[in-house]
Amino acid sequence: MTAKRTALYLRVSTDEQTTENQLRELLAVAERIGWTITEIYEDVGISGAKGRDKRPAFDKLLKDAARRKFDLVAACSVDRLGRSLQDLISFLSDIHSYGIDLYL
């Protein structure tokens, strides 16, 4: 079985916070399961309530998903992906249509 090509998405809401804990946790999971990390997408100081157009890394993640640059998106929790239920449903629908899995 080949390793899943995995994209990590990290986000914090304020400039005083860091994504270090999220990254450390996801890298440990990736190593344990055997994922190949293709890219790390990171939005710092941006609320999850902001739309895709206000989160550059999230926007790039979705564009790269459409190009099928990875097989799996991993994030520490669903609230890192967004705070709007409507936006989350749209995100899940998009990645599902591309055949991409989600790990939280």
C-alpha cells in the first residue's frame, strides 16, 4: 500500500498564538500512520469565521485539492477548518467530489 499524500492545514486566530502544537501533533500522526506530507498550509492571525477569500492558505489548499495534489487533508480539529457550518459543508462537499479524505 502506498503512503497517502497528505496536506496539513493549520490555523490560529491571533498573532499571539502559534501553530506549533498543531504541527507537532499532526506530524506525529503522519509518522505513526506513514503519510507523506506534500504541503503544509498555514493561516496565522485569521479567524475561522472569515471566508475562503480572507484565508490565503485555505484558499490555496482548496485550489490544490481541485488539482488533486494530495489524497488527504489533516487538521487538528474541525474548528481549524472554519467556524461557519455552511462553509464547512461546502469544504467537505468539495474535497469529497475530488476523492480526498479528511482526518481530524
